[in-house]
Amino acid sequence: MYGLTLAAFAMLLWPLFTVFSNGFQALSLDFLITSPSDAGRSGGIAPILVSTLAIVLVSLIAALPLAFGVAVMLTEGFDPEGWPARLLRCSLDILAGIPSVVFGLFGLSFFCRQLGLGYSILAGGLTLACMILPTLARSIAFSLESAAYAHRSGGAALGLSRQSVLWHVLVPVALPGICAGIVLAMTRALAETAVLLFTSGYADRMPESLLDSGRSISVHIYDLSTNVPGGSPNAYGSALALLLLLAMLSFSVHAITRWMQRRMTGTTTRSH
């Protein structure tokens, strides 16, 4: 048992150590605030970071309200054992298992061509929103379902409406799980390459609007490691920057979640 635990721990640390040891020398302040040059062999990743953050932000803004609405319908609107809820859960599971390249082709056909968005940050973000929607909806639904029955019955005993119970009782209790779902969806969006190759484009210049083409950091790492001879040092530096960006965004989501939880529970306490 201890051997398996150590093996799992080693499998976790090995790739992290590889990225840190190879990317530490390339990572610096100049690397983060300058633009790439010489096909990415030199210079930095400032436009890449801006494009990545914009793509992830668009995907979360588009997916989160829809995912929350679907989760509420699953837990509060439909009978959990009824056929509409079962059909919706099955549909979400099927969508979650679709390969990312299929979402990329869908985004290229619908967002880029039919809607006329072209290869753009907006098209990439909206396609990513479609891809992370099932995972996000199921995570939020599971968090709401995990709220103890006592919370629901207690809110009803106080004379609260179902809407008040949802917003002031269930959501604060479920916020940690919702936060975990957001981080999971954000992680998938940050790591995605195939979808963004089809939709957001390859340009490594600083984007001026959401309709500009923008290269995400995962696409940048892929390009440096496969298409650019001598690009490995900056590829490792970009990978390390991606890990740090993910850690920073995860910490920010957790901090915002704790603040919202305190605020919502405080509001509920004052209302009573």
C-alpha cells in the first residue's frame, strides 16, 4: 500500500520536476512582459498570456450561467428519477465524452464560418464554453445535490420560498463544490490545444479586441516543441508559466468563493 502511494506521488512530482527544472532558466520578468520573436525562440509570452486569459474568461462567462441553469433544473426543477432529468444527465455525459477535436470542427464550422467570427479569441472562447459546459453543469449539480436535506427542510420551516432557499441556503453550502467545478473547467480550458488550433488562430501578436486572432499558451507550447527547432527552452518556460497561471487563477477562484460564501451567509443571517 505504501509502495503504491509513493509510486503515485512520484508520478505526480516527476512531470512537475521536469517542467520546473527545464523551465526555470527561461522564466523571468522580461519573459512575461515581452512579445515573442524569432518564431518564439526568443522574446517572451506577453501576448500569449493576454490571449489565454481572454479565451478562458470568455469561456467561463459564456458557460457558467448556462451550467448553473442546467444544474438547477436537474436538482430543483425536474424529478431526479423522472425521464427528463435522466435524459439531461445522459446528454451531459455524452457531451463530456466527445473528443476535443470534434468540438474544434464544430467551432470552426459554426462560430468561425456561419457566425462570421473568423479565427478569433471570441470564437475560441465560445467553443471552449461548449466543451466545458457538461463538466461544469454536472459538478454544480452534484454540489447542489450534496447539500444536506436538513438545509432544505430548515429553509422551508422558516417560511422561505424555494428561490430563497436556493440562493441563501443551498448555494452558500454548495459553493466549495461549485468552486472545484469551476477550477476543473478552467484547467481543461487552459490545457486545451486542438479546439483552439481550429478556432482562435495562431497569431502571436498582442490582441486588440475579442475578434482578433490570439494564440493560447497551450498552442504556443505545442508549436515551440514540434514546429520550431531550438524552441524547447521557451516551450518549457511557457509550460512553467502555464502551471503558475493555473495556480494563481485557482487561488483567486477559491478566494472569491470564500468571500461570496461569507457574504451570502451573512446576508441570510441578517435577514432572519
